Amino acid sequence: MSGQDPFALAEWQRIRRYAVPDQMITECTEARERGDWRAACEAGGVDVLIDDPAPVAEQLAGFAPDLLRWHIPRVLGGHTTVAAGQRYVLVGHDVVIGPDSVVLIVESPVSALGSQRLTLRTVRWGDQPGGEVLPIAAHLWDARHAGELRTALSGSADRLPGFTPSGAALWSAPSGDLRGYAPSADLRGSASSHAAPGFADSGDDLPARAERVRRQTTIPAGFAEAGAEVLGDWPPHDRAWTVDAMRVVHDARALTARFGSGEWALQIDYRKFLHIAVDGDTVRVRWQTLTWSDQDSPVRRLNRIDGGLTRFAVDLDLIRNGRLTAGQLHPLVRAALFPGVPTAPASQVPATHAEPVRVRCSGAWHEIGVQRGLLTLPAHTEAERMREKAMRAFGGAVTGCFAVEQTWAGTAGRLPKRLRAHREDLWQRMLHGGTRTVLELLDAGMDPNLRDSRGRTLMHRLRSYDHRVLLPRLLAEGLDINARDLEGSTPLYLAVVYQVPADLIIALSDAGADPHAPNQDDMTVFDYFDDVLEYRDDLEPEFAAAVAHIRRRA
């Protein structure tokens, strides 16, 4: 029934490399094991807004923010960041949730482009509107029950779907799409593994059924193979191809036991839903496509099952396709899925050095060094650098090593692949490591003027960090508060356009950001106020106050 295409697997490979740093896992584990859930939250990038933890003390005792980050849905589409604007309820193990239950709610960041910090709060479940909070089962956030992931992914005590009991892959599909794939010749009928015949559509254990589900060519066929009753008409083609029918059926039954409600909806896109009904052991699934006149359809108000939490297991696909090893999994995930495999050694946190890059320059091959975002041109003397700078000032063409240096500094141009990879590595580590990682890299000598692929500096990307700590450091390092990106936009202009937190906008203004600086479209901050915001009547009061602050200062 399909799976992950190569591009999606490449995305998830990047997510697994950066999104949950080894340092975060270590510190969260140490805090949790000594019973300090608040310290675990701080280490895991979770802001705690809980006044009275007593009603949820039992859940907090097992809360693993790093495990939650590992499993939480991602925005994808080229980003490694958490899916923005979502609210999740942490469903406790064997806990029945009623209207008066006090539950833990996790809120994801408001933007996929900003800070990756999560927010944890408590609410009364009966006060939550239906369909607006997504449940996350205990094995995805509670360290004490992480081992239950194996069953949720249709694994048995003997093996996982697509793997032999020894942990070897039963197939190698380059795209992750298993339609038409069969076990490799050396595994088919192998005496060393009784799992291969299970893949060949025999047996009724969980892994064998999951393998048959994965081989189906339509979504309804997959649900039928998973043991659900398929009702109504289904489209011949749909966008639900990553939905794991076995996982949906498992989760629907488990969540019904927790909430007492047997009606669930899994949203495919804005107008397409799977309507799931659980009645005892029977699970019925119906496809619903809403029209524009169905905005108040009851299916929109049903409790939701998140499609991002019921997709085919990305980690298993990554391992089968050689993009990840079992030892590189989160330790709790590895223990659940591959208990005989040791955890891989922790990687070095700061990316500080890359091998020299060869560039064609003046008819010869020159090496460019890069360390902590700083380029060096050992093949050129200071006199040559001054001569090139003078030529550039008079409009002369910049080529070779100097063209690479100029592009690295924020002008349009092409960089060698390895330099792009080094730059991306630094930015990903800073994005997911947070303010502390940025400060550690700066302390280690990272170039504070480092640019991203859009020519933006740390000043442009302050919304991803704690600006109260980082802004003074960047100013002390001499970073230009009015630096321009490739589109000519300043940090203040982007802060206003993206409506970042008001205190960051005010801090930039107070630090000397120029609201009159035009971008490449000759648009200034004040132009944006007058041409765009003037016609908006839905501005948050804090943001409106920040706009007024800029006007007063100007």
C-alpha cells in the first residue's frame, strides 16, 4: 500500500540526524532518572506552564520530552521542524479520560520557521473543543511504556515487520514502496529464518499481516487486510498513501478504551477524512470527502487520530534502506525494536571542521578551508585579496576562490556542494540545539556573520532562539543589526512580516534597527505598516503595541 518515497526518506534521515540531539537525550534521561521532571523538560526544550502538578504527577514521573520529540509529527516539505500550531494530549497508560480529567497538553510552536520549543500545560479535558486536540499514546512519550511501540508497529516478540528475528531486513526496496517486492533470494525459504515465508503472504501473526497490508495497492484493501470493515465508496487514488492501516486500527481500539468514545476521524487533507468507528473488537472505516457546504459536518468535530502518528514506521524504512542503523535510534526506541543492538556512540555536538574544498581558480585547482563557518583561502596572498577587492569595487567580475568567498558572505551565487553541506549542518545543529548550542559554537570560534542559503544571519533568525540572551552577544560580536539577506530584507523587516513575538520586535528596534531600510522591492517596515497592516483588524494586541513602539521611536 506504498510507503515513503526516496525524497521523504532523505528528509527523515536529516530529521533523525538533527532533531533530537544526543546531548538532549542524555540530559533528559539523567533528569528523569533522578525524578526531576522539570529539569527533563528544560533539557528537552519544553516550557512548563503548570501551577499545580499534583493531578498529573504520575504521568510526569515518566514523561520523556526527548522521546516525545522523536515521535512528534514534522512539517516536512524540506523542513526538519515540528509541525506547527498543533495541540496534543498525552494519553496515560491504562488511564480513562473523562470530562473532569486533568490532562497534560503539549503545544507545538506557532511557526515551522521559528523556535522549536514545546509548551506543556494542564487542562480539564471537558473544556477542550472536539477535534482540536490530537492524542499521543503513552509509548510515544512515557519512558516506562516505550517498549509498547513494538506492538503498535505490528511487531511480535519474535520479529518486526520486514525483518528477520535476527534483525536483518527481509527486503530492500529503494523507494520504500513495497508493492510487488518479495524477499531477496538469500532470505526466501532460508532455513535460518522462518520469517521469510510469512512475508510471502502466509501466517497470521502481526508482522505477516502488516507485510501483507503494506503490499496492498489501495487504501481500502489495506484496511480490509488489517481486519477492519471497509464501508462506502473510496476514490481510486488518494493522498493517504502513508497511512498504516494496521497502526490506525491498533490506535483506534486503544484510544477508544482510554476515552470511551468509539468515533474517530483521521484527516487526510482539508476536505478528506477517514471516519473510524470502533464497536468492541470491530473497527469500521469509511472515506468521507466533504464539499464546501459541509463545513459543519459532524466528522470535523470528532476526536482525531493524527495521520503523522499513524504513518508507516519511518525508522524501520530508514533502516531497511540503509539510511539509519538500529544503533542510531533513540535509546528507548532501539530497546523496543532492536533490543540486542547497542546504542551507537554519541556524535560530536559542534560541527567545527570540514575537509578542504577544491575550487577552479585562475586555471588551477585551489583549496578552500572551512572551520566553524569561517573560510580561508590559503592559495592567495593578502596583496591578491586587496587587488580582488579593488576590482570588485569597480564592478569587475569575481571568479574562483573569491567568488566562493563572496557567495559565502551573503551574495547570490553558487557554492560547492561540500560547503553547502557544512553550512546546512551548522544551521541544523543550531536550530535544534537552541540558544545554548549557538553560544557554544560562538565560544568555539564560529563566524558570527555566518549566512544561510537565503543570505540570512543569526540576527535574521533570532526568532528561533532566546533573543534576550543571544541579541546582546551578537551585537557584542559586531553583527550588523541592519544586515540584508539576498532579498534585501533586514532582521526587523522579517520580524514584522512574520509577526514574531512582540518583545523581539521591540528589542530589535531598541538596538537600532532601521525601519526605513528598503528591500529589493523598495519596501520598508513603514511601507509594510501602511500598505498591509493598515487594513488588518485581527492583529494581536502585543504585536500592535510593538508596531506602535516602532512608530514612536521613528
